[in-house]
Amino acid sequence: MNETKCDQGVFTPRLSNPFRAALDGGRPLCGIWSMLNAFNATEGLGWAGYDWILIDGEHAPVSLEDALTHLRILAGTPTLPIVRLPWNDPVAIKQFLDIGAQTIMLPYVQTAEEARRAVAAMHYPPHGQRGVAAMHRAGRYGAAPGYLGAASETLYLIVQAETRATLEEIDEIAAVDGVDAVFFGPGDLAASMGKLGQAGDAAVTEAIDLAAEKVRAAGKAAGVLAANAALAERHLRNGYHFVSVANEAALLFSAARAAAQMHRAIASETVIRGGG
């Protein structure tokens, strides 16, 4: 709902979901994971050329207020925001929807019943149980008069598949009306397969690929986090609709470590003569 139309001097927001529209572009979408909770970094990444950026509220210290600022920043860039909530909680879902998060990712959704509860929390009655408010950012503070009736058109729900138990239920989860996409998390999946810390393991990747086929067969989008650059390329070429190809914290810290190692090696070979 980033665009507006002007009718007799009144600007009315268009009721749509830009992430869904981008997926209709016919190519996989490249995204970056954001864990730094740094507003300047978010703005810079918004102009870096990624299709989407995930604001991580599960494993990073991102509050509701922080998420609101990230959303406002990204609204001025070409990059689309996805907000990952800490949990599949109806109260949290309501709050994040009200601040204008349109594309929501929920971690650790393991059953179809949990997926149905998430869908119910996303939508107003009669299709769900989302609490109604008249004055919030999602409805442009009353400037979108048709928001309540068309709110569902502005939303996109991504549930995460992160355990072996979830993969066994993937057909039922993907079949839930209102689940728009399933996103596969290889880190937790690897742990549940007895391969803690081996997100790039071949068996983990194979399990994800088999489950993703079932998601696509159900007519839903399949997304995945790539554990490394080689897997990012593999996923992009292998039918995934959206792929997290980088992590901004990892990019920063790995580059910082490499620079520190290189320059300390030079310093270790140097003897200072004279002075303090």
C-alpha cells in the first residue's frame, strides 16, 4: 500500500500488497536478512539493490517501535519489507499489522492448526479475529476509507517450516487457505535432524527441496534462507520464489574480521623504532 492516487486533491492509498505484486514479476526475489536493528543500515540496504529485506524480530532486539521506524525508512526506498515476529501470537500479529506491516513472517509454525490460527489473527471478521481499530498507520490514519473491507488484499502471510515434524505436515500446512507462502529455515531444521550448526548440509537441503515441491504443488510460494553463496545460487535456479541470499550482520562482521586479520598480520611483521 505504498502508492497513492489523487482525486480532486485528496490522496487515497492504493489497497494492495507490493510483495505479492513483485512475486508476480516472473523471477525469484533476492532478499537480505537484517539483524543489526540499525536504522542507517536499513536505509542504506534499502538502496543496495535487493528486492526485499527481512526485519528480524525473532533473533534480534527489534521492538514494535523499532519495526515501525524500519517500515517508515523502507517506505522511501525500492526495497520491500518483510517483518518476522517473535512468535505466532495473535496479540503481536495485531500490533504489527496496525503499524503497517503488510508482509508478515511467523516462525516455527508446525501444524495446519497453528497455521489456521495465524490466518485468523491476520484478518478481520468474518474471515478472522483481528481486532478492529479505526485510526492506525495500516489504514493511513483514516485516509484509506476502504481499508477495513479490503485489508486482506494488503496482507501477505509467510509461515516458517523449521523442523522435521513440520515437513511431515507440509501438505496440510500449505493447503491452509490464507497461508500465502512457506519459508524454510535450514538452521533449525538442521538442528531437528541432529545436524546442529550444519545448515548447509546436503541432507538438509534435500529435505527442503522435497518439501518445497509440495508447497509449489499446492499453489503457494516457496521461500528459503540460503546458508551460503553456493546454495543461494542453487535455490535461485531451482524454483524458489524468494531467497534470502545474505545477512547484513554476517557481511559486516565477516568483512571486519577479515580486515582485522589482514592488518594485524601486517602489524606483526612490523617493528616500531623510536617514539613512545
